[in-house]
Amino acid sequence: MSDRNETMLCGRTALVTGASSGIGRELARALAAAGANVVATARRVERLEELVLDIEAAGGRAIAVPADVEDEASLIAAFDAGETRFGVIDTVYANAGMDVEGLATDLSPDAFDRVLRINTRGVFLTAREAARRLIAAGPEIAARGRIVLVSSIGGLTVIPGSTAYCVSKAGVVMMGRSLAREWARQGVNVNVICPGFLATEMNRHRLAQEAGQKMVRSFPRRRLMTTADLEGLMLFLGSDQARAITGGVFTVDDGQSL
């Protein structure tokens, strides 16, 4: 990480959902390295505690808070815990998500509903709680508000065998634009980032299969991304430098969707 990034988020407190693995885990590390206080949330508390120990060993500041984005009460409790420790949470990454592989003809209604509850409704509840608190804190604090919603290239293009996932992530894209417009006058910025395929715990099984390998070979650069490829933009969107950027939808996919 550059020296510039090491001070980009000094003075900010960032909450990350889905911080126990994948993008969320590495993002929490990057935020702490950039100077932010980090509120790491997820259901798997033991993993969060390991993450916090690593961040603190590197000189950062973080707390682990159990939260389930399907449960509004647990999200509210997570914000409460973060504020108690660090003060107002001015930077939020709604990152928690899941996928269910399979053809639409085989997908159960319960599985479809759960994907939308986590990937779309959970993002909404996270963003709404953040905005409510920022607006209540007054215009000066609200103007520093940065909310980043993590969608996917699946929200912009078809991923075969992932209908529920694509629907849920497309909803996040429009949600980001709608919330940005609604909260623009209060000063809260909302942006959406659409990552391409990375080798993470969520999609490792898919990518190990022949169909997954064939998909990677079809990409223009014939490779997967890494979480580090998202780091620069995600930190920037959470910083003071992004003051005039709201309602944006940013694709970071190494050209995979071309």
C-alpha cells in the first residue's frame, strides 16, 4: 500500500459487513492500514476476532461485532457497539452476500428468497441504518458520510446458473442510485462497486469445476482478480476525496464483462 493510502482514511470509522472472509476481510485490513477505525461485522465471530488480532498486531484499530444482515436488530446493535467504541460511523461498506448455484427450474422459493434477503434486503438495512445515524448527527457529520454498496458484474450482466444472485445484485445497483438521490441534500454519498470474479470462499467450488475453468479461459485476460484489485477504488470512495462522487456505479472486473 502506498504512503498516500496509509493516511487516506485517518479520522474515519468504517463498518464492514461480511468481514469474516473474502472481500470483506481484506477490505477491513486495508481500511485499518489506511488509518480508519474498523468495525468488522459478520456471523462467524471467531474469524472476526482473528482478523482484529491481525489488524491490531499491524498497528491498526478494530473491533469484532457479531451481526447478521438478515436481522435488523443485530445490525442496529453492531452500529451501537461501533459508536460506543469509536464514535459516529461515517464510512460503511455493505458487503455481505451469498450465492446459490443451480438452474432456475431447480431453485426452491426458499433459496431464492434467502439470496434476496441477504444480498438486497441486507444491503438496504445496512445502508439505511448508516444514513439514519449520519443524518441525525447533523449536516457537518452527514456531509462526511460515505456508503459503498458491493454489487457484482452479475448485477449488470448474466452469470449462467445464478439467476437469484444476478437479480439480487441488480437490485443493489438501482438501490445505490436511488439512495444517493434521496440522501443527496443531506450530504450522504452512496456509490456502488461491481467486482468481477475473484477466487473467494463463496465461489471457490464453482471456479474449481470444468465450467468455471472454461469461464476463466473466456475472459479477455484469462485470469481471476484478487481482492487487492478492488482496494484502491474502495478506499477512495470511502474518503474525503470522494466528496463530489455519489450515485456512481463502478465496474472493476479486469475486463471480464467485455
